[in-house]
Amino acid sequence: MSHRIQIGLLFLLPLLLVGGLYVWGKSVPVPVLGRNYVLTILLPETEAALDLPTIEGPQDASRPLVVIDPGHGGPDPGAVGARYREKTIVLALARALRDELLEEGGVRVAMTRDEDRLIVLEERAEIARALGADLFVSIHADSAGDKEGVEGASIYTLSETASSEAAARFAQRENDADIVNGVDLSTNNAAVNAILVELSQRRTSERSAEFASLIEREGEGALRFHPEPRRSAALAVLRAPDVPAVLYEAGFISNPEEARALASPEEQERFAEVMARAIRIYFARQAGA
């Protein structure tokens, strides 16, 4: 039997089966169901609602909200070293930062994940938008493969080219009722909306860059940075047009010494103190702007 015939039968058999059942059910009583019955097949929803995390901290909604995003999770381990997995280390760093912010008070905090589970990449920034976040911090760790001695943290913001492309896609994708930076786009045409979204993206990019500078400044002498710590890239988690965001690569899992340090409570506390301080300074500046 040729492959084409086999493929044809593969598609025809389900149709023949359903058709046969229909004819048989109309001519022969089916136990319990009888002749006149409806066969219902439940299909999965096309767009499931976002599973939004709990917001911790002050109940005052006017307090700034930071969403912390530990990368990877579940079946996706991220970068893997001899003894360490990125998903585990970044979750510990995220929890340390959350605890530091909550202990100091005054800032609301939510985490995209607080356990070992996978969140679709595109949903991470959407969670921040849905919660109305004022800042989004995605935490990762890097790998240099077989290269030895590579170490240090890096801070990523969205590149200018990616920012413009993201703004254009966002303006095209969103429905007429969408609101960006408090501006209702429903009364404008597509061209005006595209301009408004791009302006919003520029302002967001400027704030993201300001926050990245604060991390570098506050971390000097406390955290180990890569020789070129400031970087920009077309990263999906940074593409929200109205939520300032950075992706923090905490170090290199491929470097055994650095991986051990990142997994230690002491280094996690040091990271949390630096990042929490940068976050508070950033929010203080925005409040005074």
C-alpha cells in the first residue's frame, strides 16, 4: 500500500467512523441515548484567562507595585551547571528580593511564579500589565558554555529597534478598548494609536534605562558585574509598552564559583538589599517627578 493511500485512510477513517455512528444511531436505538441524541465534544478554550498572582504588601493601591519574574521553571530548567539549575537559583533570588521589599514596607509586590512551574514567556509581561505594575524585574542567570572564568551580572533593557517594533506590533494587536499609560485608545484611529503607543514605549524605555543605571550604581562594590554590564536586546519579557522593565542576569551558572555564590543565602541577601534599594530610589524619583 502506497504512502499516499495510507495518509488518505488516516484522514478518512475518523470521518467514516463518525458518519457510521450517526447513521447507526439514527436507525438503531442506542442504549440509554435512544435514536435522537446529540454528541457533544468539549474543545479547549482558545484564550484562557491569565492566572494572576497575589499582590502582597500594603493594601493601599496607590503604593507602587513591582512585579518580580523568576525566569524559566517547571520542565524548563534554564541554564544548567554541574550542580545548579537556573530556575532554582533565580527563584531563590526573587524570593529574597520580595521578602526584603515586604520587610521594609511601603511597596507592593507580586511574583509571576513562587514555585517550580512554567509560565509562558509572553504571559510574564502581560501579568505585569494586567496587575497595573509600576516596575517589572525579570531575574535570570547566564551560561558561557565551555568558556572558563566568565562571570558577572548584566542588566538588560529593550533595544531601541526592538522597542519601535514592539510598539508597532502592540498598536496593531490590541483591541480598540485598550488603555496604555492611562490613555484610552478607543476613540482614535489606527495611525494615532500607533503614535501614542510608540511615545509611551519611548517613555517606558527611558524609565527602564534609569532603573538599570540605579542597579549598577547601588550594586557597585557589593555585586560582581560583567565588564560590560549594561546591554540591550529584543527580549520578549521587556516589550510591554507601559511598564518599565529590566532583565537582570545575576551571573553565570557555567562558572562553578559564581554558581555556588548565587546559591548561597549570603549572596542572595546581598542581591536583595541592592535591588530593593535601587527599586526604592527609583520609585522615590518617579514620585517627585
